Amino acid sequence: MARLPQVIAEPLSAEAFRPFGQVLEGLAEPGRKSFNEFLENARLYAGVDLSIATIKPADAWPMRVKVLERHPHSSQTFIPVNAARYLVIVAPDKSDGSPELEGARCFLADGRQGVTYRRGLWHHDMTVLDDTAEMAILMWCDGGSDDEELLEIDTPFEVSLPVDSQPPPAAKPAA
């Protein structure tokens, strides 16, 4: 069986993530901070959707990515409410709008960082490590089928953690 393409998680930083959106840093520091630069809504009639998601940790490593999603009309923001480490997996667009899988990247975030994905950015579901997490999610939706686009990718890829960031103890090898 052929080995799948590999993407190794790298630390999340504002500079590295900028082509994909904005890193929300300093969330635990006192004071008020605005993170409006990448908030986008391309439909005036779409309403703000603020939700809290409870996300269980990934249970197999390396993690296999088979499906990507995007929100063609809205940015999407994730703010950790109760979270430790999590993965932010993204892929840029090709000229035809499909994901450029060869350019896929994975960022390792901590519970003091949030992210805003640019409108239309291909990404994987939020994947948490270590413990169950809660994330606040902000985007604009109108309830229609084009709020979210899911794509089963032809060539899945695997995401691994760097050697110095061991997978959670409960994780088992991927099948």
C-alpha cells in the first residue's frame, strides 16, 4: 500500500498563517482587542451565527484528512473557550477554486490563540488534541446549502505532529 502524502504540524504564528487569515493572539491578556481585519460577509441578507462547539480529541495518529470544507460567502472565526492544543489545517485555492493539496499546511495552536479563516478558504474540521475542548465559532449564514461546501478529496493526506509534540496518550495508530 502506497504511503499517503504527509503534512507535519508547525507552530501557529501570525506571519505563517497570514495567507489563510488572521491569528487571534493575546486572548488571555487583560484589555480589549479587536480582530476585524479578515471578517467578511459577502451576502447582506445573511445573519451572524455565533455558536459553541464541543470537540473531542482526535483518536488516531497520524490523522488522515479525507474531507475539506469551505464557506464561500463568509469568513469563519474560532475562539477557544476551553481548549489546549489544537490543529488548524488549511489548503490554498487553485485557479479553478479547488483546493491545492500540495500546498496544504497544518498549524499547531495553543488555547490562547484563535483563528479567522478568510472567506472561501479550504480547511479541515477543527481538530483538538489532549482533551475535549469548547470553541466559539462566528460566521454569517443564511441557512442555504451554500453556507458550507464539503469536498471529499481524491488523494487523502496524513497530518503528523512534530517529534517534540507527542500525540495524546489515548491516541492509537491510524489504520
